[in-house]
Amino acid sequence: MRLAELKNHERELRRFRVRVGIAGIAVLVAFGLLLARMIYLQVLQHDYYQTKAEDNRITIVPIPPNRGLILDRNGEVLSRNDSGYTLEISLSKVQNLEQTIDRLSGLVEIGPRDRSRFKKLMSETRRSDSLPIRTRLTDEEVARFAANRFRFPGVEIKARLFRYYPQGESASHVIGYIGRINEQDQERLEELGVEANYRGTDTIGRRGIEASYQQDLHGTTGFEQLEIDAAGRGIRVLSRTAPQPGDDVSLALDIRLQKVAEQAFGGRRGALVAIEPSTGAVLALVSEPGFDPNLFVDGIDPQSWDSLNDSPDRPLNDRAIAGLYPPGSTLKPYLALAALELGKRTPKSTIRDPGYFVFGDRRFRDDKVGGHGVVDMYKSIVESCDTYYYMLANDLGIDAIARSLEPFGFGSRTGIDLDGEATGVLPSPEWKRKRFARRDQQKWYPGETISIGIGQGYNAYTPMQLALAVATLANGGAMYRPHLVDHIENPRTGERRYIQPHLERRLPLNEANLEFIKRAMAGVNREQDGTGARAFAGAQYTSGGKTGTAQVVALKQNEKYDEKNVAERHRDHSLFIAFAPLDSPKIALAVVVENGGFGARAAAPIARTVLDYYLLGKLPDKPNGPVREDESVKEGD
Amino acid sequence: MAPGAFSPRRIAERLFAGLDAPLLTIVLLLAGIGLATLFSASYDTPSRVTAQLANLAVALAAMWIAAQIPPQTMMRYAVPAYLVGLALLVGVALFGEVVNGARRWLHLGVTRVQPSEMMKIAMPLMLAWYFDRYEATLRLRDFALAGLLLAVPVLLVARQPDLGTALLVAAAGFYVIFFAGIGWKVLASLAILAIGSALPLWGMLHEYQRKRILTLLDPTQDPLGAGYHIIQSTIAVGSGGIAGKGWLHGTQAHLEFIPERSTDFIFAVFSEEFGLIGNCVLLLLYSLLIARGLMIAANAPTFFARLLAGSITLTYFTYAFVNMGMVSGILPVVGVPLPFVSYGGTALATLFIGVGILMSIQRHPKLIQT
């Protein structure tokens, strides 16, 4: 029994030890499995996980560059960066937005405009979480909020650079403005493949030079490699690549000249473009009325936007490059030149002007009742004889007119360094076929050619085109592409890139013909009967000019245009083109005064003021107000 | 009294008497690794290292006491310990305190206890006692009853829910049954049964437990939620490479990408900083610990002592395997600490009491005659 028990015990022990052995082997197998897994992770997949760990801990924080300045030709600042404070709300961290804003308004002034602007920003921008509820806080407001900061989680004061336009409304269409980057901008940046350079940047040039030189002004975004923890808090800076500030853009435009020109409009609507004929440099580019670009910098509030956008004066339209006006009689010198070039007229050949021109059953009226009598080409330009050009247009024919005008840039974009330039309309039978759908509308009628002779009809050009054409004429047929920017300067190295004058084309014109036309245009300003004589009386320099009046509302046949009885908006546009001095002109310009009446009356004095200032440094004695109705003006136009 | 009875040398001898040198060396090395890793993992809360040092002192004392208790005394307390543990578990289920969504703690007047932790020891004691008592006449019926004794507390713990501890208690009990000599056929049929019952069991699991199992299959499914732990700890382990990033230089750990980096996920910190070489050292230490434990079990004088020693030893394996497996992404995330390394007083004490029991069994081979 005892032996059996012992034997049993021995067997029990042996069985137990076998199981211990099995357990030991199982342990080794399991640990071997772990080891295999670790070798897989730490040796075979090491690189992969190494990268993952690096990605985890390093974040790239963009440092936006300072935007370049915009200066005028004398270094006057047109656009700069001011430091200031904004009050920003992180949308994701604030629970009750309305309530937070209400409470904030107890500390910091938040008007209804700020609120509506904030709502607009919220709907437009999705890329940034933090949006400004108030900008440009006063020091006092900053201090008040700082003391109460703990009550407003998710609300922060941020020191920022603001774009500031010290000239206010002056040259607003040229300078343009910046606005917050919206989703469309974002898409465009992605298409261009430059979105990385815009990380950390909230704003982008929207109009004017701010938009067309956006790439130069923006600079290069810097980066900071930051080690972060799992909560995204920065621990330390690993490396830093400093941002490269944007380049400063210096314009050829003279802001003082610009202001003289703007003031000369005296509150009337219109546009003026002044060009240096020998280079294409734009000296002044006026579109009246202007607007305050500062309104747009942090996102414009809807009230201000509506008042700008709905104003009948259309202050946001850049009339100088996008406004389309019939050229009126300012087209006459070019038509006369075309006739000389094509041999259809000589300077000496004359016509007799009875005060009208009959074509078929239609009577085309001259402005001067009773007509100009015997008229040669010189007189036709000086006194702006319509009948002469009705005939001339009829003799030239529409195709020759279109072919002759096109090289001067009529009806095509000038290529100025601004966005949004309009093309205009240089009418021709071909243009009409493309423009209209119906067969009967597509046909060109000979009567239409006759209207073109005095710059009426389908003609529609931008003041920019009118200025470029007269500059080309003044420059002996050499057309330089107009440009606003003189040079771009790297603010750190001082390195300058000059915009080289770009000869667009050289018109193969007969020099004698050209000289004759210029002399006739000089007569406009100098001869006693010249339509510009009154405006240019006593000028201490030689100049050439041409008045123009463009009908806004077509008159019925035989109807007499009576300025006093026509609603202001239906009055004719007043135009003037000029260049000075006569030999080697330094400046050429085109002026349009909307609903200004006769060209001699509204537009010519503005041109005189601008030329006086530019050539003599003479400031106008008084702002150029509307000319009184009872003043007797040569109504040669 | 003999002269020199109170000499330092005699005191030391008395103190270390019965402490198995190989076991003590291994667990102290592991505890040292634990403290070093904890120092790195808790750079922002240095108080954890001193707290763990205190925990270690308490655990060593508990081990010493356990090592002094002869196995036959333990045998006497097996049934009471099990019954008290069971009663407390029922108490937890009824009146337990909810911490972090799980009902694990029970207030007993001045202190609160975690009865599930106690079950880790009481369970193998009870089953070892049970099998020892019926040693000569073990039949299938006895194994069935043992299974019942095991299942009740395990289910109670799993319900708390504390999947990690339930797993450890179940493993401890299972190892006793395994060493007691359950038939291979029975074991095989049980395995089939277990797979068969997996589906109804799946329905009993809590949502977060199911999620943990599902994200184990594909952690990237939920990279910021349930998969986050596994993804980040795998990155830590993998980026450690062969030699590791160096002590105190683990970026994953120091930048707080590893959650629970001083407790259940401390292995990620260790593995990131010490690499494959460190992992091999750790695996070697655990292998030595298990080898020594199994050796003690194989040489133990009684059936009770053998079963107890074998079970406790394999429990250490379970801890280590499940923890390292979960951190390296081959096992689901269950709350099992890395034995002797993870921060936490209660778990450390339980582990060291186990070591003490092993030492006691090693020390008293001939005291019990059969």
C-alpha cells in the first residue's frame, strides 16, 4: 500500500514535470513570437516608424513675410504696413458667439458694422479659425481687455501689421487694396501652385497694383520647425528660416500730379490718363470718384460695401481702364492722318460746309449752325468741323478707317500693368458680324460709317486707349506699352529691377503728314478760333490738343441738343486729348468728364491744369469747378 | 543568548534567510529597469519615482513576510482567503465605488480595497488546495468543480469591468488546473467549446472592449480614438530601432504621444529608449524568472506547493506576454501591467507576494513529509 502510494506519487511527479516542460516550451515560443514582432518593428520597419515619430513631433509654423510698400515716383508712400492690435475670436473655442460678442462690447466698442463685417467674414473664410471682431484697437481698449482676458476664453488680442493707405481716396484705383483670402483666392493659389507660400498669410491683393504686383509685394514665407507635444503645444524651436519681405514697388506715377488732376475734376465723374510718350510710363491715372481703400483691408462691412456698390456714381469702377466712351471729335486727327496716308486728302484740299451733310435721305448736322464755310484740313481740326469728317469718312470707307485706327490701339487692350482692362469697340463690318446674331443687324450700313467720322456710333474706347493713341501720335508713331510701375526694389539688398520701356510697335507714318496733324492740333489750342484756345490762353508752353463731345443719348434728326433742358445724366461726355510740348513731348493725356457737356468747356481746362503743373510746377489758383452756364465758350464741338 | 546575536551580520543573515537569491536578483533588476524607465516616462511628474520607490519598499516587505510563511500555513488559509475574496467581489458588485467608469473599489471603513487584485493570489491558493486534497482520486468531476470555482470570481471581475485582471485571475486558475493534470482530450474539447462560445461572449462584452478588439485588427480605423494607443505605442517601439533613442531621449514618450506611459504602456517608453537590445534583455530577465519559478515548482515537495508555484510563475509569463503583445500591437489593449516595471503599488505588491510564496516553497522543501 505504502509502496503503491509512493509509486503513484512518483508517477504524479513525473507527469507534473512533463507539464512544466511543456509550459516552458510554450513560454519560449510565445516570447519568440514577441521577439519576432519586435524585430519586425524595430529592424525591418524601423525607417517607417522613425519617420512617423518625426512627423509626430515636428510641426512647421509659417512666418508670413512683410508685404512690400507701394511708392510713387518721388518715394511718397502710397501703401504701407502699420502695426496695430486686433481682437480675434477663435470660433472653435467659443461656445456662444453672440453672447461673447455682447459681453465684449462692454469692454471694447463693437458697432453694428463690426458685427455684420464679422458675420460676412465667417461666411467667406473657412480656412482660418480665428477671425477679427474689431481691428485697430486703441491702447485703452487693449488695456481694458487685457485686464478681463480670463473671462473670455478663445478671445485674443493679436498684434498685427495692417495695410494702410495714407493717400485715402487719392489714386485708389491705381493702388487698389488688399482683402482677406477667400475660398476663390485659395483655389486660385492652389492652381498656381503657390499655396505653400501663402500659409500664414490672411490677405491678398484684390485690385490695382496691390493685385497686379501681388507676387512681388508678397515676398517669401518663412518657416519655423517647432517641436510640439501631443497637445500641439510648442516646446522649442528646432530651426528657423526667416521670411523674405516682399519687394517695394515704385510707380512712375507722381501722386502730386495725380492729386492736382483729381482736384481738377471738382467732384465731377470722369477719368484722366497721362502718359510719358517716349517710355509709356503712366504719370497719372484718375478715375473719379474714388473710394477709401482702407475700408477693404480687414474685410469691408456690408453697409459700406452697399453704399459704394449701389452708388449711381459707381466709385468702384475704374473708368480710366474699364470705362468705355465714344471718342467724339478726338478721333478726327487720326481720321485726317489716315486720309493723308491713304492719299484721299491733301492738306490743301477744301470743302464747303453748309452746316450739314446729306447722305441719301439723311441729313447729318454740323454743330455750328450755318456751317464753317470753306474748310481745309487744318481748319477742320482747329475748329472741329463735322461736315468735313462726314465726307472724309464716306470717302475712306469703314474698312480703311478700321485698318487705320487699329495700329493706334483703338479697340484693343493697351497691356497696362493693371487687371480688369476693357477692350473697347473699334467698329467694322467684321466686328458687326460677330457682335450681332440676327442677319439684318449684322449688315453694315454706309450711314454708320459717316457717324464714325465724328467719333460717334459704335465707337467705344477707354480713356487709357485714348491717351495711348495721342501719346503714340505725339511720339512720332512709336507706341510704348503703358506701365504704372517704374521699378521694383528688394528692400534688403537695395537691388532694383526697372521696368524697361517696351516698344509695342512703330507705325510706318509719313513724317510730313504726322507733323501736319501735330501742327493742326497745336492750332486747336493756339488759334483764335481753336476749340481749346480759351482753355489754353496764355500757356507758357507749346501744346497740341483736340476737344471731343460724345453723345450719351442719340438725338433725333434735326433735333437741337439743348444742354440746359437735358437731365444731367443724359448730357454729353466732355473729352480732351493733348500733348506738350509740341516738339519732343513729355506728356500726353486724355480726359473724359462724364456728362460734362462740350469738350472745350469741362475737359480742356482739366488738361490745362495738369499740363501747367507737370511742365511748370504751377498749382491751380482755385479748384476747377464747373464752368458757369452763361460763359460764352466756343461751341465748335 | 550567544554573543553577537545582534551583530549586523547576524541580523542580515536572519533578514535574508529564506530569500531565494536568483529570484531576488531577477525581480530587483526588473524593478530597477522599471524605476529607470519611470524616471524617463514621468519627467513631468517626478513624484511618481519616489512614490514607486515607496511602493517597492512595501512590496519587498510583503514579499519578505510571504517568504516566512510555510506552505502548509498557506494551505490552511487557502479556503478562507478565497471565500473572503469572493464575498468582497460580490460586495463590489453591489456597493462598489465607480472610478473611471469601472466598479473596482470597495470601501471598508478607513480604507478601500480592490478585491480583484486579491483574487490573483487567492485563486491559485484555493485551486491548489482543492486539487491537493483530492490528489489521489482526481476525476473529471473534480476538474469541473474547479472550473466552477474559477469561473464565478472571473465573471464577477469581468463584469466590473476589468478585463485585464479577469484575464490574469482566469489564467492563474487555469494554470493550476493544467498542472493538476487535466486530460489533453478534455483540454481540447474545452478549447473547441471556448471558440464555440465566443459569439455569445462577444455579446456580453462592453462596447469599449469590443472596440478595443476590433481596433486591434486595424488600428488605423480609429486613429484618434481607440486605435490611438496602439498606433502611437507601435510608432514608439518601431522608432526605437536596434539600439534605442537613449535613456531620457524618447520623443514619443516625452512629447506625451503615449498615453498611460508610466503604467500599462511603460513598455513603449522602454522599447523606444532602449531598442531591440533592451527588449532582449527584458525578455531574458522574464525567461530567467519563469525558469527559476518552474524549477522551484518542479522540485516542490507537495502537490499543493507544485501547483501553486507553477501557477504563480506562469502568471508572470501572462503579465509579460499580454502587456508586451498589446504595446507592440499583436494583442488587444487590456489593462495588464508590465510585471515589476509598471507604476502602481497594488499590482507591485501582489507580484512580490507571489515571489515571496515562490521563495517560501523553495525554502521549505523537507518540512512536509508525505
